[in-house]
Amino acid sequence: MEYTMFNASFKVLLRGAVTALLLVGSLSAVHAQEAKIREALTKRLPNLPAINSVTKTPMNGLYEVRFGETELLYTDAAGDYILQGVLVDLKAKRNLTQERMDQLSAIPFDQLPFKDAFTIKRGNGKRQIAVFEDPNCGFCKRFERDMMNVNDITLHIFLYPILGPDSTLKSKAIWCAKDRGRAFEDWMLNETPLDTKAVNCDTAALDRNIEFGKKHRISGTPALFFTDGTRVPGAISAAEVEKRLAAIK
């Protein structure tokens, strides 16, 4: 009886040891492959920025190479070829490149610089969205009109003047207004003229927003950020906003 129990325990330990060895060997092979690709690309493309990661993709023999924050290209196992483009899983109908970009560009909601934003609260304000917007952006105005149909929400508005000097003037006027939310909505919804000459406050927040946007590759407006960290570039409908809010646990 004791021998049987000892034998069973020994087999369990042996299986565990074999599994551990196989795992170590597999990880070593992965690291060796990554090092091989890094070396090949660095040698053949000396001007390529520093490589942050090399990852095997679901496609046989294809590897993702990431550099910068979210720059991607693909290569073979030997680093002989590279390609830039979109990798799509046709069976699952998934844009794998976009999914990866979304993952890399996600920003934890609590890491957004809320001191450089103002809020608009509707209903109980329990649900939250952060939005980077340019006051001259037509898509932003459409988005704001749609958002009037979404209740029980707090909008954190980051003024992001990237469309020219007039956008900066309007953003400063909104930021320096006594009631920023009211001035913003009056302009975005009704195009009530802004007093761009009455700018008499510290507008450094706008410069910080621009720097934050450059760092995190916010290249267009509106840019939406949800509390689960997901980012949505461009205007989406009220129905889509509701759908995304409902999906957040």
C-alpha cells in the first residue's frame, strides 16, 4: 500500500518536472527566435528605431515587431522580409492589427490628466467618458449633439486644439469662461459666438493636453476614452456609446 502511494506520488512529481523542463525549453526557444529576429532587422535596417518586442502572431511563420509605443510591422522567422499593413483573421472576421493597436494605445482611465479637463454632468452622472475635442471639429459637434440623448453620464472634456490657430483661440475662450461647460455647449451645439478677446486666465492646460496627445498618439478628434481603458477614435452614435457603457462591468 505504502509502495503504491509512493509510486503514484513519484509519477506526479516526475510529470511536473518534465512539464517544467519542457516549459523552460519552450521559453528558451522563444527568446532565441526573438533575439534572431532582432539581430537580423537591426543589421539590415540600421535606421529602424529600437525594437520593443517581437511576438509570434497566429499566422504561421509571421512575427509582430513593435517599436515606439504603437508602431507595428511584420516579419518572417529569419528577418528576411518585412511588411506593413493589416493582419486580418478571415475565419473569425477580426482585424488583429487594429485589436493590437487598441490594446497598445489603451490608457487606464485614472491616469488621464483630469486637472486639465472640465466636466459636464447629466442626470446622476454615474457613468463616465473622457473626450478630447477641438472646438472647430465638425465631427465633435455632431458627437456632442448625439450625446444630448445619453443620460446619467459625466463627460470629462479635454480641449485639444489641433486644427489651427483659431481652434486655440476658441479653446482659450472656453477654458477662461466663468462656466466652461456652458460656454462649450453653447458653442458646440448652437455656435453661440465665443469672446476670444477676453482671455485672461492661465491656459497652460491646453499646452499640456497637446503634449499628452502627442505622447499617446491622439491624432484626431473626437477621441473617446472609457473607464475600462478602451479608446475609440472618431465620433460614434449615442446608441454605440450606450452599448459600450453597458458592456463595462
